[in-house]
Amino acid sequence: MNLNNVQSIDEIRNIIHDYLKYYGITLRTDRHILLDDKSPSAYGFLIAAGNNFVASNAYYDGTNWKYLSNGKASLIVALLTGKIDNYIAPSGLKDAVITWTLVSASSSTGLNLPTLSAYANNAAALAGGLVAGDLYRTNGDPDVVCIVH
């Protein structure tokens, strides 16, 4: 990036914009950063001083979360409190409002898996569509969490 002989702030903005766009990074006017699938940064990490939201196929318009393109979406929310929530959304249409489903939440007191399916045993979990490594609960007393094998 060569900033020699630049005459104005607008020229600097345009040069920086073109440089970032080349690497698949778009700075939006709503202060969001959009990383496309060609960007090496799209597979990197994010460091910020406040609460963090990392979304796949989703954007926040200031009021609602919406689909960036047609398809499923996911969201990780890392709060300053140390809590981390993971959300998913079914397939939706570009720019439609997303209804998130919380699939896991962690905090200083432990892990919460509110959508964990209940099955009587491993055979029932396999028959229900789970695969090796998936988690399920037995819905008994105590309600045991198991790993499909």
C-alpha cells in the first residue's frame, strides 16, 4: 500500500478500502467488519475489548439479526462476564430476521445444554439420528448425559 502523493483523506479511505477488499475484508458503515470466504482472516480470530459476537451467515442491522445470504446461520456470543453462548438458526432467506435457538451456554458455574435430546439408551440415540460423539440425555432421575458410541 503506497500512500505517497496522496492529496486527500478521501483518497486515503479509497486506498485502504481497496486494499482491504482485495483481502476479502469489507468495512461497513454500521461499524461491522464483513469477512468473505476468500479472506484468510475469515478463518482467523477476533480480539475486542467489549462483548464479542462472531456470526456465520448473519449480520446485525442495529435492531435485528438477519441472514447474510440464503441458508443456515450460527452465532457465538462471548460476554465480558465470561459467559459464552452458542446459537443456531434453521435455513432462512437473505435479509430475513433470524430466530436464534440457544444450543449451549457456559458460565463460571458450568455448561448448560438446553436443547440436548433425550433417549433411553445408546441404541435409541443411534436410531434417532445421532452419531458417535454426539451427546444425549436419558431423561431419568438423575438425568444422565451420555456420549453416543
